[in-house]
Amino acid sequence: MHEINWDDFMKVELRVGRVVGAEVFVQARKPAYVLQVDFGEELGVRKSSAQITHHYQPEDLVGRLVVAVVNFPRKQIGPLMSECLVTGFHDENGHVALCVPDKDVPLGTRLL
């Protein structure tokens, strides 16, 4: 494992957002959803492509809190310009389970 120092960790902006929209990403090569995530007044709503179709349906995602990296450069994914990276963990079968706070916290709160 490669160790990093505190300054390296602080470069990554992991923030809490609430999914306000979720739909099937029809043009994606691998099954995915387009998520619209609200990070509060400072950062606003950002779009992300998320390959989380095994464990979640779009209607179940709306209203959920998620943790995302908000300071990666935007990335073109087919016709979508992804503006953040929603985080998760692979389960024993390689399917992604979302990384989420276990309590309600203000939108935009930074993980420390």
C-alpha cells in the first residue's frame, strides 16, 4: 500500500450531496445511471455517471445522501459531461454499493 500524507488527503474534496434526479444512462457502454446530485448552495447540482444498477433502481436513489469527489476535472462520458465522482465499494461479486453517511448531514459537508 502506498502511504500518503495529510496534505495529499486534503487535496481530495469528498462532499455529501443528495440525489435529486436519477435516470438510466441509455448511451453508456456498461449499465449506468445519470445522477443529479445537490451539494448545497456553494457547489450546486452536479451530474455524474454511476455504474450502480445492480443494487439500486433510479426511483430508490432520489432523496438519498451520497459521498462524491467534487474537485476532479470534468470528464466526458459519451454524451454526458460528468461533474463529480460518486463513491462506493465493490461487494463480493464486484457490484458497487454506495458510500453514504449514516446520519443526515448538511449538503456540501466535507469529509474529514
